Amino acid sequence: MKRLKEGDERAFQELVTTYQNRIFSLTLRFMGNREEAEDLAQEVFLTVFRAIGSYRGEGRFYTWLYRIASNTCKNRLKYLKGRQHHRSIDIEDSPQAQLPSEEGGARQSLQSQIPGPEAVVRGNRLQRAIQEEIAQLDAEHRLLIVLRDIQGLSYHDIIRITGLAEGTLKSRLHRARLALKKRMDRHMR
């Protein structure tokens, strides 16, 4: 951190190398568009580089980084929503879908739990439907679902990222899951 605050380019490269897959995975799952996610991931790291002097060292660094990434995604989503613009891709087709969860990949693929070719096809359809429906949630709900259920972050880390109180976080996450469940009902018939 000291080297980074002093503007050491090598320290910045180490930071990017360490966190690039996780941040890209977050932006991809939040935005549902590869090009948009790549641009936002770069924007996140540029913001970190410019704002590293304001990092106070309270809590874990990656929660500060995730807060920047989350806010960047929410701001971009608002911008795009105002222009009625939304494109999505099949998340399972992305290289990040194959990464281990600690590097930003999915915690668990639906395909890994369902044996047989027919079941794999059903798993793929369900995975695609889940991603499409997550993309339709409002930004706050989408963020909480991505951070907790896809990225697998702890409540403590999400609290540090979002600034929400624990009770508020749990309540909003519950509402987000209910909203996603309601949206998924049409796919489960």
C-alpha cells in the first residue's frame, strides 16, 4: 500500500494482477455485457490509482476496491438505463465462468450438480435464465445478489462495501432473493 500511495507503477501492476479477475467477474455479472464489463474494470482500476491517497487502511483493501467497483457499475447502469440500453451475454460462455471462485468465477455451476446430457442442457437453460433475470433486477438488488450469492462474499464484507447496516443488508438481500425467485417462477413451470 505504501508503494502504491507513492505512485509506484510496479505496485499498481501487482494490484491489477491480483484483483483483475475478481473485478472483471463482478462487472461482467453486474452488467451482463463483456465489452461494458471490460471498460468498467479498467475504469475501476483507474479510479483506484487516482484515489489511493484517500484509502485510510480501515478494514480490508478489497472491500474498498469492491465498493469502488460496485459504485462504478451502479453509476454506469443508471447512465445506460437513461438511454434504454441493455445488452447481455451468456455468462457461462465467458472465460471467467471457468475460473475458481476465489479468482472471481462462479461459486458453483448448475451443470456440476446435474448429470447426463439432457440435464446439462436444462442446467444451461436455467443458468441463462438466472443471468437474464438478475439483469432485470434493480441495481441495489442485483448488487447484493452478485456480491453474496455469486461472488460468495461474507455479510461483513458486503457491509463494508455497501455501507449498509447488518439488519438492512439482510432485509434487502431477502427482498432481492424474493424478487429473483418471483422472476424465475415463469422459467420453472
